[in-house]
Amino acid sequence: MKSMQKLFYSLIAASFIAMPSQSFAAKEMRVGSWLPPKHTMNKDVLPTWGKWISEATEGRVTLKIEYPGGHPKAMLDNVQDGVFDAAWTFHGYFPGRFKTTKIVELPGLGAGAEAASAAHWRIHNKFLAKAGEHKGVVLGALFTHGPGQIHLREPISSLKDMQGKKIRIGGGVQTEIANRMGVKGVAAPGSKVYEILSQGVADGVFMPMGEKRTLRLKEVAPFTMKFPNGMYLGSFGVFINPDFLASLSKKDSDAIMSVSGEKLSAMAGKFWGEDVIVGEADARAAGNTIMDAPASVLSEFDAMTADMDGEWLNTVKDMGINAETALKELRSVARSY
């Protein structure tokens, strides 16, 4: 009898051991992405976030990157509609909708992408979130790309040489900079930049140095005017579908948010900042001409953009936020990060 009982309990134990793979299958978090798979966002940032999510949820949630194609501005609607559980995109693709996020893009921040991204998150939560610009999604991170530079098919020696050139503009603050330079803006998503430059549709592009490699600008825009801290930074967001978070246990939802926010923002900025170094080295090795902006060009740029802080403050004056204090604190936090 004892041997029969022992066998019975052994069989029950074995059945429970076999069950977890089916009963406790991991929930997949589908993250919509764009730009090439080898881009730092897809190669480094999202996989690292996925590792953090898996660890924080003890394997109950895993991250899967999906590449839907199409314009990256569709990403926000796709998250709101539940096509993806999360996604990331550039705030500048939505003219008129995101005004507060331009705070980090303004010239004169004097900091790199990691410091800017951490400051972006902190200042947004302290001052700007009440404006409600991210309604309909849960904000998972705010970050910037590396310093924006001028990449061209032909070299220039002053900003006056930019007048009349056809330049791909992504949106956000760079649109205002382009207007002040007197260039003809060409609208196109980042994924189409190589194509429009190679076909001569555009004479150049404003982008960070990392895209010399990831978007192959080194082949179609071999001349770069490099500003010490860039002309501007670009603001990006990571957006999460609230219904997806609600479908998880509170423990797992909280765990995902614990590895998002400033932690994810700073990590994304760090990788984008490092990509700038890699991209510049790769471009130089390919024979590109990268010219440090001389003092005369820096003076031109400072004079050209002197009143941009005031213009931004004016655009957000009716949004119920303390924008002037926010801007001062953003720069203080970023520079001391």
C-alpha cells in the first residue's frame, strides 16, 4: 500500500512539474519600431528594456520588436488603437500637438543626449505633464537623439550658403531653425532620407552624427558642419497602451513602469549619444569631410536663434505650466547631470 501511495504522489508531482510551460506562459509585449534593425534603438535600447522587463516580471512578460513599415507618425495611433502594446516615435512628426516637448530641443542646452534625456523626463513630470499632451497613452520614456548637425551633398563655409538649399526637415525646433536659415524644407521620415538624398530631391539633412552610419548618410551626404553641442536635439517618446498594462497583474504592470521612466529615458539617451561617436568615426574612415563650425559660423547661428526661447515660451503661455522655470531647471539639471 505504501509503495502504491508513493507512486501516486510521484505521478502527481511530475504532472505539476510539466504544467508551468502551458499554465504560466509569458505574456508578449509587442513594441512597434522603425528605422533599420541595426539602428541603436533596435539593436541596443529596446533589447535592453526587454531584458529589464523580463527580469522585473520574473519572466512573465517578454518584449518583441515588430517592424510595421509606413510612416513613423502612425506609431502613436497604433498604440492608442491597440495594434501595438507600445512603440516609440519623434514628437516633431505631430506639428501642433506636442508643444511642451520642444523645451529640450531648443538651442543652448549645452548637454549630451543622456543628460538631456534624464532631464527631459524629470522636468516633464515636475512641470509639463499637466498640459496633457500625451492623453490616451501611458508615457514610458522621454529621450533625445544626439546633437543635430548639418549634413550635405556639397560643402559650405557659412550659414549664408544654406539659403535656398533643399534640406530634409524632421519637424520640431529644427523646422524653425531651417526657416531662419532660409532653406527649402523637404518633408520625409528618417527611413526615407537616404533615398531623397541619393535622388537629389534634397541637398542635405539635419540629423545627429550617428545616422552617418545607421542611415548611410556617409554615402550621400559626405560633408558635415559640426556644432560643439549641435544646433538642436530631437525629442522622442516611448508610448504604452493603457489597456495592455491593465491586462497584466498590478505587480507586473508596476514592474514594467519601474524599469521605464527616467531609467529608460537615460539609457536610451546614453545609447544614442554613444552612437554619435561611432557614426563620426565611421564617416571619417569612409573619407567624409567633417568640419568643426568656425567661430564665425557659431556667431551667425547664435544671432539667428537668439529669440527662440522667447518664441517657445509664447507658444505655451496658455497651457497652465510654469514654462520659464521649467526651461531654467531643465538646463540646470542637464548640465549638472
